[in-house]
Amino acid sequence: METLLVDFRSEALTAVVYISHSIIGFALFQNVIYLVQLVLAYVELRRKRPISPDSTLWHMLTSDITQPISLFAPAYNEEANIVESVHSLLALHYPHFEVIVINDGSTDGTLETLIDAFELVPVERSFELSVSHKPVRQIYASSRNRKLVVIDKENGGKSDALNAGINVSRYPLFCAMDADSLLETDALLRVVQPFVDDPSVVAVGGTVRIVNGCTVRAGHITKVALPKKILPLFQTMEYLRAYLMARLAWSYLDALLLISGAFGIFKRQTAISVGGYSHGTVGEDMEILVKIHRKLHEEGTKYRIAFVPEPVCWTEAPETLGVLYRQRTRWQRGSLETFFKHRKMLLNPRYGNVGMLGFLNTLIVDVIGPPIEVAGYFMIPLFWFLDMMTFELLLAYTALTFVFGIFISVGSLILEEMELKRFPAPSDLVVLTLAAVLENFGYRQLNNIWRVAGYWQFLRKVQGWGKMTRTGFKKKS
Amino acid sequence: MDLHITIWQISLVLAAVSPVVMMVLVVNRIFYIRLRQNRLARADELTMKVLTYLDDEDMDEAWFDSLRGRDKKLLGSLAGDLLRLVRGDNRKTLINLLRHLDTVDRQIMVLIKGNQRDRITACANLAHFDDEKVINILTKTLDDKDFDVRISAARSLADLGRIPSVDILISKLDASTGLRSRALGNLFRDLGQAAVPELTAVAADIDQPEQFRILAINALGQIGDYAAIDPLIELANDPRLEIRAAVYRSLAVLSHPVVSSVLPAGLRDTSWEVRTQAAFCAGRVGALNVVPILIKMLADNIWWVRYRAGEALYAMGDVGLEMLQVVAKEQTLAGESAGMILAEKLPAAE
């Protein structure tokens, strides 16, 4: 009996050593990926200075060098903000553009508010059903501003609304965004630059920042400031890491898998060629980009997807745990849906860096990362408490799970300060540095737990976005 | 040393050092903000002084002579903004003042030694000073290793009307992406009428990259010289569809009636992209000889072809409108297309 117990303990210890080393090894691998991203982002920022000189923007504004763009603003029950948002879009600096608001079967007064505010009248605008979407009830044009078109359609979700926009638009480029996204007035000029430089560019993403705390007047940010609440503050750091570090690095490697749904410019014809946005997914922004990668690689077409590090779009971040939870679980579901739908691309050399690096990163960071990391939160302290692993292992785990993240977060902030300087006050930088430290002790772990919850929802095939409560920009004025 | 302890120590050091670096940057920012505020305030003062100088005959250049070197440098960097504010004689006076303050030499120094952003701005600023020194440095900058700087220099040369020939542009801007940039197309256009023979040769040269030929064809249309029409018509039979489509696009811009003769071939092209552009061209030219073909195209299997054919008919005035109204009565695809165009265009015209 005693021998059996000894054997069992010995086997258990072996298993613990194996498990703990796997968790730590995985955490190390993840952190190395982050470190590489940070270095690549730095290289990319040094290679091409992120701020366009005024003379370049002036030239783009006054010459016919840029292609016309259709801006899609899908709106569902946006009565409170829609007029201000549309005014802000119509005031953008760009030579040729149209704003297409897609009222996705709102049940509030979104359409009526638009009709009143912009003197909309029903018009005939013929279009081809190149990509599928729910029926269009009526198209309106504004008597006051010829740049504005409103599509009133049956409810079908954001991807369905964007597909309607793709069909109705006639310009070669379109900008997919949220109705409540706030764009910098020269956002289009800055982001369209890759299309000017290189005709093989099929999509461009821009940096999205958190608007909470900023002063917004007439649809424009008049003062950049940090959120007062802790949750949006942590998200400000998160966005900084996601855009200035991760996306820039993946774009450098030609393996960018996500252009935010809040702001991205696409070649219309390319989007049509992949069937537009897919229905029945909550990660439509990632899915369309992966579809584009997949199709163009399979065709052997030379193409490029670019990313512009300059902040061009501002969006509202959730301020409560409940809303943030719903957002994060949805993001996780979207990521998993896309990954498994296109799993054939994983480590497939046919898809170049997208398959070999981009998909591998998704596998590590989105697919197997969260469950392993969350398992580590419980198992590693338990193993140490039961005296089944050494203190050195515990230290290494703590370093990789809590401490190293500080360097990555503050490193992103350092990049921001060196190259962009978009946070106006030095005190903002101090607050953000503190946030970059603190977010590693609780917030990041909470996010991982939510991602596991998203995993569970994905396995249970939960659909839908959940209720997203927005404060609205008006209250921030 | 134990690997695990090493991981712990490295993480700890990096986590400790990064906030320290950040704090150094915060201190740097405090100084940066102060400097920037001072600079902006001084820039406003100098701008006001310049505008006063332009309006006030009693104020002479001597006031500016007494400026410190860094103020003169600041004025130089403002040159582009200032010159955009004024026109006519005031502009000439301002250019003379800036020359007097050695702005040209200072901007040339920035172009040689500055960072990418400042060098691009210096190129734009130098575009206002037409002298050999400027032309030489801008021409030399066409060899710069940075494509954005090269294209800025070329643009400034274009603004000065001193842009080099197509051949030089090709050789200087020949970079992996450079030749494909839409910016290059604009430079071709800015070469003007004198470059039409050269651009025609490039457009016809099948050994040139396709995108490059397209830029040349587009420029031939935008320059607006009818001398380009015959060479373009010859290219309408090019085996490459993108070239043919570009040809009809440019012929549409030129909008000369002689184009009518080549339109039937374009409207019957096997490529829908070419048919679309040819239909657009027919509308621009008002080519009544192709009305029957355009009516047939209202039943084309590609939406864009049907739409452009309908638009072309509508653009032809009463003849086209009558045809559209007749066809719209049919219960066919052509009838549907005609109805669609009438429904869209007629209310807009009222």
C-alpha cells in the first residue's frame, strides 16, 4: 500500500512538473511574441515616420491624387448620436467622398431624426446585388448636402448593413466604421496614403483610440484627455498595445489579420470578390480580412494590407464590467469563429506569413492561450502551496504572468511618446504609466477569464452581440 | 544560474527600467511643451509681422535683419504656410523677403540634414523659389534613398515648371513601389504638353510595366492635348485589357468627336471593364453613332456595363432620352435597366 502511495506521489509530482513547465514555457513563448512585436513596431515606426507632413496632406487635399471614398455608417437605434455623428462625417477633409448611413431597421427614431435634420427625400438609386443583405426599404438623399445618402433597410446586423453599403456605393474605396466612431478631420487623407503609393493595397487600417474623457463638440474632439474611470483607462492602455504595437508589427510582417470594425478602408471590388461581410458571425471585421488574405493568396494575386499608426478614429469604451464582459466575450467568439472557419490556413505555407505567422499567433494568443493562462492562475499557486513545485518556478511564473507585462505595456507607451505624442499633458503620461503597471495585476487576468467565458459561449454556439450600453458623445461635451 | 531565476530577474529589471525611461520622457515632454509653446507664440508674432510688412509701406526689411538666427530659421520653416496665405504682388514681396533672410539656404540645409518629415516640408517650401540653386538641390534629391522625399522633390520641381523629362523621372523614381504610385501619374500630367511625345512612347512601349503604361495613358488624357488622340486610338487594340480600359478612360477625358470612330470596338470588347469605360466615353463624347450598340448593352450581363450604357444614353440628350423611354416599356432586362436610369436621373434633373 505504502509503495503504491509512493508511486502515486511520484507520478503526481512528475505530472505537476510537466504541467507547470508547460504553463511556464507557454507563458514564456507568449511573452517572446509580445517582445518581438514591440521590437518590430519600433522598427516600423523608425522606418516610416508616422506623422504625415502638412505639405503632403495639403497636396493630397488639393490634387486629384486620391480616389473617392464612400463612408459607411451602420446605425441601429442611434437616435441620440446620429445627427452629430453625420455632421462630423460630412465635415471631413477629403476631396471626394460620400457618407452612406445605413439604418439597419432601427426601432427608435433614428430614421425620422435623420430625415428631419438633413431634409432627406426618397430617391431612386439603382444598384446591383453584388453581396447579399436584407431588403432595402428606401434610399434617401439629402436636399441640404449632396454627399449624404441614407439607406433604410430591414434589420440584419452590422455585417448585413455594411453589405448594403457595399452594393449601393459606387466609389472604388469604402470606409467601414461604427456610426458612433469619431474621425479626425484629416483621417481619410492620412489613411488613404497607402492606396496612393501602391495600387496593390486592398485594405488599410488606422489606429483607434478611446474617446472617454475627451471633450467632444459638434462631433469633433476639441480636447484630448484620459478617461476618469479606471476601466476605460485600462482600455486606453490596451488599445495602445493592440494598435501601436501588435497591429503595426503584424502589418510589418504582412500578416495583419484584423482591421478594426470601428475604422478601416477597403477596395470595394476586393470586398465584393470575397462575397462581402459574412452573416452569422460576430467577428465580421476579422473575418472579411482573413477571407481577403485567403482568396488573394489562393489566386496568387500580389496584394498588400497596410496599417497606419496615426490615430484617426476615436471610439467609446465600455465603462462597466458587465458591458466590457459582453464585449470581450464577443470578441473572443469572433476570433474563434474566424480561426476555425479558416483553420486550413494555419501553418500552411500557401498562405505565406498570414498562415505561418498570423494564424500561429491567433492559435497561441486567442485559441490555446486563454485556457492555459487561466489554468495557470489556479494550478501554479496550488502546486506551490502543496509543495509540489519549487519557489523558483513560482517566481518564473509570476514574472511571466504579472511582471513582464509591465515592460510590454510601458514599452508601447514609450513608442507612443517617442513617435506620436498624442496625449497632450505630461500628467497624462504619468497616469498612463501607472495604468500600464496596474493593469497587469487583476485587469489582464480578468480579461483572460472573460476570454475563456467567450470560449465557452463559442462551444455552446451562442450568437448575438449582447446589449451594448453607450454613454453617448453628447454627455461628454 | 537557474533559468527560472533568470526569467524572474530579467522581467523585474525590464519592468523597473521601463517606467524610469517613461519618466525621463515625461520630463523631456515638459521641456518639449514649453519649447513648442514658445515656438508657436513666436511663429504667430512673426506671421503677424510679415503680414504687417506686406501691408505697411513704412516697414522695411531692416526689422527682419535684426532677427536672431533661430527666428530666421523659424520664418523659413513657415514659408509654405505664409505663401499659401498671399497672392499677387504680396506674394512676390514675401518671396523677396524670404530670400533676403536666407530662407533658401536654410531650407536647403534642412533638406540635407533634417529628418524625413522636415525634409519633405523643406521640399515643399523650396517649391516657391525658382532659382538654379533650388533646382539643382531638388534635382539631386531625386536620387534620395527615401521615396517620399524623392517624390516630394519631383513635385516641387513640377510646381516650379522645372520637372525633368519622363525618362529622368523613370530613372530617378524607379523603385519597387515608386513607379506604381498615383503620385507619379500626377507628375506625368504636370509635365504638360511638351511631354506628350515622350508619354506616348512610354504608353506604347510593351516592355514597360503595365501599371506604368497606365499612368502614362491617364496623364495623356489629363494633359488635354488632342495630339494624344491618335496614339491613344492605336492603343485601343492593345492585348491587355487594363491598357484598353485606360485608353477609353483617357479618351473620355479628351472628349473629342473623332473618338466616335473607335467606340464600337470598345463597346463590343470581350472585357466588361473595357465596355464600361467605352460606354462612359460614348456618353462624354455624345457619340450618336453608337446609340444602337448602347441600347443592346442595356441587356449586358454585367450591372456596371448596363448602368454606364444607360448613363451614356441619358447624357446624349433628347435622342438618348427618347430611346431610354421606349426601351423602359419593355419587360426585359434592357427595359429594367432603362427604367432604372430614368428613375434615378429624371428626378435629380428636376
